[in-house]
Amino acid sequence: MPVAKAPVWQVLEPRNRELGPDGQRAGNLQHWRYARDGDEVVWLVLDRAGESANTLSEAVIGELDTVLGEIEGSGASGLVIRSAKPGGFAAGADIRDFRGADDAGQIEPRMRQAHAVIDRLARLKIPTVAVIHGHCLGGGLELALACRYRLAISGASFGFPEILLGLHPGLGGTYRLTELIDPVEAMTMMLTGKNVHARKAKALGLVDAVIEERHVANAVRAAVSGSLDQSTPGWKARAFGLAPARRMAASRMRSEAEKRAPKRHYPAPYQLIDLWEEHGGDRDQMQKGEIRSFSKLLAGETAQNLIRVFFLREGLRAHAKGDSGIERVHVIGAGTMGGDIAAWCAARGLKVSLADLDPKTLAKAIGRASAFFDKKLHSSIERRDALDRLMPDFDGAGVARADLVIEAVAERADVKKKVYQSILPRMKKDAILATNTSSIPLETLREGLSAADRLVGLHFFNPVTRMELVEIVSHDKAAPKTIKRANAFCGKISRLPAPVKSAPGFLVNRALMPYLVEAFLMIEEGTAKEDIDRAAERFGMPMGPVELADTVGLDICLEVARMLGERLEDQMPPVPAWLARHVEAGETGRKAGKGLYAYDDKGKPRKQSSKGEDDEARLDQMADRLVLPILNTLVRCLREGVVQDEETADAAMIFGTGFAPFRGGPLHYARQRGVDDVRAALERLKEKHGERFEPDAGWNSLK
């Protein structure tokens, strides 16, 4: 295969990203191009055809094998691997190749073939250099680990997110990373899925140097000549080569993993720990074990459901495409929601003004934002700039300059409408007016509004800085342009828009409230609240309904439950009288230090030991009583057109409430369990507990 040559001066010519001499896609290659510079260094550039980001599909790996065959014995003095994509090196494997894989016996040969290609890269006799900018994740990082040197451009980030898909690294990462750096740090990266940024990667020994783009050519030359200092594994790597040390560390890892991901639902962390404990330090056995374990996990229900969740996320992201035209945001109401919305927008690069009638509330919000920036932004410059973009606005002057005004005041229609009447005359003619209401139908809020076509619901979820979902609430007078810009705004601030129709409680709160109210009724019947929470958590919920109600706030739960009871035809029992007494006494939950639970100084609930420790059948029955009303309500919302499809409903509940991700979404869970079985369970609950469990007519359309 012929390769183009270029003089050294051309290779060193200034450019935005150093990709070596201009190379062509030789032969039948679609995803790689390469050229040889004047020093006989081959520059191999990954540029996956038809995609905005690089992923390692079977076709990409197959072409790499072809290229490596050309390079072997060609007289090249070195090999550089780079990405032509502006966003980063590679985002990992192509998840589309994983979807629907259900036979480990068929997966294993494919994995062995892919390993053979990566091993071929690792065995090259010439120096190999991965030059990494942007994201380098999963399979992309495994490709880089097979190179002798890794050079990180400032701002690069590295990680193994496979655990979030119910998997562990499958292309050599389990043994190459644990050999290269402190094995405990390596296992932590793989078990948590968290990224490390360039400087931390250098400190760990994951990369050999962190450089600026303008120094790439010189750094490559140093690596190829052997004059670049390399990190070497420290004493910990040698210590964990001993089985007793690995056993002790593995035991601690399992304990930590159980807190985040119970083994009965998430097998991947435990298979990874077992693999390292048994074979750590033995590359051949680790590789064989990795392939077997990865193949088994990929074919399993948990991984396939989590892969479905990945695509649900992509479906929501598709709504967020386009240009919102929003650069300035004005937020009215500096309480927890309004203040955190303002802080998040400022952190994402928007200019934000934040207004409130109470200067103390405004000051607290700015302080909370500053603490958030200190914790989450990576440099002092980023923190300073974010704080500069967030302006306290005591007189509301920011309204006139804002492209988007977000109202986050008290959950009362009369208060909100009064705010609208005061600000609309001062807003720009093309500015959007958004409400963060969690339950009030927009038809109520737009009554008498002169600019109803510019009103939209932007329902963020608490805590704003962690919850990705935003319900985009439309109404019959909203202009399509307004809805489109609102969706694109979510993309601009890295949030997931879920389109829903205006209705009491919209989608998420309407489906969640029966779950919470059922827990209240079970407490009234004498069931221990700890058992109720444990039943839900055993099902896979991130938090039981009792603790969740305390977290949301019992005052908010009471208000929303009453509103839904008044405005909906859904069968919902009256909220127990004792809930109102808690609220009247100021015992509103975690924010007050006391609600249904009492809370310690760190905000942790004080829970008694569960009484149902060994009664799994009882806990399963309790879980059905709590969870099946969610499914029934979602089916009703589908039938009523509050949400347009099952995928959006499932995604909204996962990203808005944390609904057991390994189940692939509540409606997907219903289909896997069997629609007839769910209906029968609802009928049994109806006989025992009342008409609120009546299966909705919409179940007929799910068959």
C-alpha cells in the first residue's frame, strides 16, 4: 500500500491540530488515513467516515489490522496515532455493535479477533505514540494503552465508562491499565466509570506527558528517539502482584461496590473484581478471563437493558439539536431551584442574571453557586469566569437583555401570573418566557397572557446540578419555534429535554406521586418505613419512597398530591391527615432536619434496622404495590397523549427519578415481565386495596 511522503518543514508547519503530512485513505480504507513524514514516522489518523466522533466499530478495527500489516517491516521509524475529530481521540466502542447481542458463544470469537489486532499494535517493534486530545474513553483508551507512549493535549480526559453499560473493559483494559498504574487506582477508574483529566492522568502514570498542541511534533520526535521520560509502575504494582494483597483489596472493593451497585442487579463490578483478584499480574490469564467475562456480561439482561438506556439518552439528545439563540438568561426566584438553575447555566457558559425580592435569599444563592463552581470546575480561571457570568440582579434589569427568562417563584398560579404581567412589557420581543412549575398546567398560566406563544414549561428536577432531565412542557398556544428553541437550550446546557404535553403534574410527577402516596398509606397501615424503602431499593430504585418524599419535601409532596387529586380523574386516595400535621409542624423533610425520618448533621436519615431482612416474598409484594402504580400511570399518560411514545416515557422516568436503570425503563420492564402478568398483579392489588389499582385501558395497546 503506497504512502505519501512530505518534507520535515511541511510536517512542522503551524496548524490547529498536528496530524502529520497530508495523508490519503489508501486502498479500500474508509476510516483511517496515513502518511509518512521526512523522519520515516508514520502518522495514522482515525477519522471515522460519516460520524461526528470516532468509535471503534468492527470495521474500524479491521482496517487497523490492514494498516498494521502494511507498517510491519516497512522501515518506518515510528508510528503516531491521532484523531481527526475535533471532539476527541475516540469515544470507545460503537455501542450499536452491542445492541441485541444475546449469545456469549458468538461474541467470544469476535472479541478474540479484536484482541488480536490490538495485540498486533502492542507488539510492533517501532516506537508507537498515541497523541490524545479531548475525550479518550473505553475502547479508545484501550487502543492508546496498546501504544508505547501516550501524549495528552491539555484538556484531554480519560475513562472507562463501560461499567455504566453493565460491562467492564473488554479490549485489554483490565490488564493493561492495572499493569501500567497503581492497580487500586486502575480498578477505581474501571469500577466507577469516572473520568480523569490530563494532569491527574500524568500523576497516575497513565500518560507520559501533558503538552500544548504546538509542541506535538517535538514531543513525538522525543518519543520516537527514546528521549522522552516514561512513567514506570511503582511499588504498589509489585505489591499487588501478590495474591494476599489482591484478596484484601478485592474485599474492600466489593464492599464499596455493593453500596452503589448491588450484585443481584449489577454483576459487572463483581466479575471485574473477581478477574483481577484471581489473575492479576498474569496477562495471559487476565486476557482470556476478560474475553469470557465481557462476552457473558454483554449477552446478559442487565447490559442489554443499560445499552437500551444509552439509546434512550441519545433519543432525548436528538431533540436538543440546533441553535437556541440563547446567550443571556434571567432567572426570577433565587430559592433552591432558581438559584441552582442560574448557577448551572453560568457554569455552562451563559451570562445569567438572578433576581429575588429577598436580598438574603439572593446572597445565599450566589454563595451556593460559588461553592458549586469550586467543587466542579477544574481550574481557577473556569471558576472565576463562571462567577463573573452570574450576576445578582436586585432591580430586575436583566429582564430587558435576556434571551430567556425563567420563572422559579412559589408554586401558585396567581403569583406566577403577576410576575408575568410585570416582566412581559420589558422583555425583548423574541425572548422566551419559561416557567419551572412542577405541576401547574400551562393553560392556567397563559390565561390573559399577551405573549402566550412565547410561554413554555422548562421543568428542571432537584438537584438541578445532578439531574439531567428537563421536561419541555408545551401547550396549544405555544409557537413551534418556542418549543424548538427550548429544546436546543437544553442541549446548550448539557441537559436532556423530554417533550411532554401540558397536564396536571405533566409526566414525571404525575407518575411518581402514586408511588409516594402508596408509601404514605403503607405507613398508616403500620408498615415500617424502613421496610418500605428497602422493598423499593431491592427492586432497584436509587432511593425508597419515604426517603425520597423527605428529600423532595413533604410540603411539596402534600401540595402536588392534593392538586393532582383535585384536577385528575385518576383514582388517587386522600393523603393521610398526619402528613399535613408534619408540614404544619415544620417537619418538612431533609431540608428541615426532620420529616418522616430524623436527619443527622450530614443530612443522612436515621433508620432503624429493617424487620423484613429475610422475607424476600414480602418485600417483592411491597415493591409491586409501590411500583406498579407508576407503570399504570405511564400507560394512562400514553393513552392521553401527555407523552408521545414509550421511549420518551421510559427515558423521562430514568433520568428524572432514577428509576432502576438496569431494568431499561418502567414500560420496558412491563414488557419484559409480561403485560398480562402486570395486569393480573394490578387486578390482585385492586381486590385487596381498592379501585386505584384498576388497570388502565391503555394496557391493551401495549400487547
